[in-house]
Amino acid sequence: METTGKIVGVNGNMITVAFDGAVAQNEVGYACVGQDGTVQRLMSEIVRIRSRLADMQVFEDTRGLQVGDAVIFNGHLLSAELGPGLLKQIYDGLQNPLPQLAAQCGFFLQRGTYLHALNRTSKWDFTPTAKPGDRLTAGETLGTVPEGIFKHRIMVPFVLRGAFTVKNTAPAGAYTVEQEVAVLTDSEGKDHSVTMMQRWPVKLPVTCFAERLMPADTMTTRIRPVDTFFPVALGGTYCIPGPFGAGKTVLQQITSRYADVDIVVLAACGERAGEVVETLREFPELADPRTGKTLMDRTVIICNTSSMPVAAREASVYTAVTIASYYRQMGLNVLLLADSTSRWAQALRELSGRLEEIPGEEAFPAYLESLIANFYERAGLVRLKDGTTGSVTIGGTVSPAGGNFDEPVTQATLKVVGAFHGLSRARSDARRVPAIDPLERWSKYKSIIEKERVEALRKVLRHGNGVAQMMKVVGEEGTSIQDFLTYLKGELLDAVYLQQNAFNDVDAATPADRQREMFGVAEKAMLADYPFTDKGAARKFLQSVTQAFIDWNQTASDAPEYLARRDAIVKTIEESTRHA
Ligand code: ADP
Ligand code: MG
């Protein structure tokens, strides 16, 4: 029987409901608001239960909702629909497909309108792989369906507990996501009908794999300061805190394009109203560097426009990570990028305030840290039950007010992630982009280049930075030629390797092999013992090497002059150390 309730309090997007029957934390209910003779059903989620009272966040504008209005509970936790057809979609935080919603309601989204996340009429070519009599558990494969360039696995629903015997599978053919493709018998002899679509509660991690593994392999992004200096591992976590306008979104966009992963899930909670729209407009036009087709073919976008209530923002990161985990279960590498997690944290703050909880630092909930930790813990490299591996890598931006990293969201995130790509205001103001601070940032993961070699260059860079600081006081005249050379070497590394122009087609993306080759040349320039005695000559020389290097950076790897440009740089360095 359906559990129902009556609203006893309304406080913004929070309602308190007296219910009869049984309800559960995170269960979904619909608040019924009568308007113009029609009733709108507003989706809500239970966020706290106190004896017979449930506090619920409403994912819609609560205008018109009153004490005494009815709430109908549906018996399900807030869940995502999982199955073929997720790729290429643009969803809101509750997994409503936005283009379809706009087509149906126009651009002023009507509240109380919810659409199926997965199309109910399109058919997918199912090929069974399990056979009658097979013993299977949750997450194991029953058959496959081609979805774009991927073999989408149709799996034993993740919510099924225990072992099942395959009674039958549907013959190969085209089916909708609601048609039965297999029947499984449980240990008590009860049959379960399985379709290509399943639901999973978004706030719970998907755990039907064999074991968690330590992330080891580098997830190359073709961004030099990342792959070489502050790498991210497949299945790892990282964060990009940075002040407004420092380049967080550009960095994530370039990563979503070039990261060596199968699938990208973008959770966009825009800083500016127009920003999300820009992403939506640009993305379908971008080409996937690997297939040449549109990038959307391997992307899912979860987006919150500024007109949506904050509660949908709170849900969106969980919807995104659930979809990412689903594709991980197919043995794929998935990258989840959240921009910006500060907007998510603000939704949590608002929610907590409405619940009248005792606030923590800066009025964020006292349990903010554990929510952030739980979110990033949903990343990981796993060995699946069939022995293959899959991964979810999570990268989140943080946009602290004033760019001050000493605030709760940045600090809580830094405690749990494996790499820190903080952007510095000073660098972005000087147009040294990406503005990842090369001296202050860190990563616990393996670089594409040996650690000692990277550290050796960082040491020169650090020393050079120290010289630069000192020169501000004592001037060039008070600086020794050796120190001055170190300073120039640091500037060279910054200009030719750490800075990378996202808008230059060649420079924007440096594959790992090319990074290794570039690093080797940069190493020669950085570790050479130049016999200059005159600062002007030293500056002129290193600036010319820098310029030659930048020209080489902008030369396509398959261009005829590519090798000649590299050799010319190496030769210039070698000659200058021999005589001069
Ligand atoms: P944020 O998301 O941190 O507020 P954006 O990512 O929107 O900042 O970046 C602001 C601007 O800085 C961009 O529009 C772009 O002009 C410039 N920019 C940032 N990073 C780069 C980059 N790697 N290459 C070129 N330009 C960049
Ligand atoms: Mg941004």
C-alpha cells in the first residue's frame, strides 16, 4: 500500500510531512499542489526522519504549496535509470533529459514535469551471452548491446542480492529497455524478470565488483603540467581549486576532450548563468580526437541551470557518479568532472540551514567533510567479477570566494584527493596558463616521467623562483651570474613546458610520447652548464632558445620540420656549452 502524508510545515524548499505507514531516508515522495484546477506533483526527497515526521527537500519551486497538502511516497529511494542510451544525453540533476524537456514545455520549464531518462521506444540490438543454467550474481553479464563505439553490457541488476540461475535469455534481436531480456531464478525458486534498464539509488556506491585495486596507471590528459608534474591515476581523484576566472573550466574542458578514458561524465553546476549554456552549445561541436566523431558520443552531461532549485544541484553530483559507476561495471575507464563542487557545497549549506542543524565552519554542515570524502571515495579502480578492470576517476573544481584556499570546501577536498591542481591568481593574471602553481601543488600518483628527473627540474625552478624574489629587492646587478642563469632556466621551463595554450590546436594537447621527447630537450636546456659571464648575453641566448622551443611546440608532430626544429634546439644548447 502507498504511504501518504500531509504537509505540516513549509520553509522554502524544505517541507515537513506527517506520514502514516513506513518511509525511508532518501525515499522519494511527490508533494501535490493544486493550481488552476490541475494538480502538480512536485518531486521531493526525504532528508531526515523524526518519529512520524519527515523533512523533505523539494526539487522544484514550492510556490503555492501549503500546510495540509498531500504527499504521496513512491517506495523508492532517489534513483538513476541505467541502461543503453545514457551516452550523448544532457540531463538535469534528476536525470530529466533537458532537450526533450525543452521540446515538450518550451524553454520555461514547467514544474512537476518529469520525463524518462531512457527512451522507452527506441530498440537496441541485444545479443545474449549467458546461457540457461549459468549461475550469476549482481553485475555479471547477461548479454551485450552496441552503444556507439562501446559494447554495452546488460548486467544482472545491481540491487539483486545472492546467486541466481539463468532460466532463459531472449533470443538475439531488437528490444526496448522495458522488454524482458532474461529470467533469473533465485535460490528459493522465485523468478525475476530482467530488462535492459535497471535503477540504482544514487546516494549509495555501486559495489558489485570482485575487489578494489590501487590506482597505478597514469590517466594521460595531454596537459603537460598535469601528466608530467602533477599526474592523475586512472581511478584516482584530484581537485582544481582556483579563484574566479583563473581557468578551472577551460582546464576541465580540455581534459574532457583529451583524457585517455573511454567515457566522460560532466557534472556542470555553473558559476555564471550562461556558462552551462556555453558548454551545452560547444560540446556537441567538438570532435573526439580519437574517433574524429563528435565528443558527445562518449559523453554524458548532467547540468544545472541557474533557474533550477538548489536541491537538484545537490542530487546532480550523485546522479553523475552513479552513471559513471555503471559504465565502470562494463570494464570501461570513466572520468567524472564536477564543476564546481563549491556550488554543490552551497546547496548542502542551504539544506542544512533549513533543517536548523548546528552549523559548522562558515555555516557549512558539520558533516561537510564526510560528505565530500564519501563522494570522492566513489572513485576507484576495480577488478570486476569477470576479471576485467574498470575505473572511475573524479576531478572536481572548487571556487572559493576570493580564491582563498583556507576555507572548508577546499580544505575538506584536499584531505581526500590524490592530486592538487590549485590555480594561482598571480599566474592567471600574468596569463601563465594553465595557472597550476608549479611549486606549491602536489600529486601522489605516478608521472609519465621518472620522479627523480621531474624533481631535478623542479629544484631548478624553485631555486630560480627564489632568485626572482631576491632580484625584486637587490636588482639584477646584485645577482650573481650563476643565480641569474638559474632564474632564466626557470623562466624557460615555465614558458615552454608549464604554459600550454588551450586555444592553439597543436600546443593544447601533447601526447605522452611527445611530452617525454620535450622533457628530454627541456632537461638539456635546464641542466646545461652555460659558460656565460655577461647577463645580457645569457638572457638573449635563453630567450632565443625559449622562442625556438615555443615554435617547436606549435609544430604538428607529423610536420616535415618537426625533427629539424627539435635538433636545432639541441644543437644550439650543445654548442653554447662547448665554446661561448
Ligand atoms: P574559471 O572557470 O576558473 O572561472 P575559466 O576556465 O572560465 O575560469 O577561464 C577564464 C579565461 O581564462 C578563459 O576564458 C580563457 O580566456 C583564459 N584561459 C584559462 N585557461 C587557459 C588556457 N589553458 N589557455 C588559454 N586560455 C586560458
Ligand atoms: Mg568556471
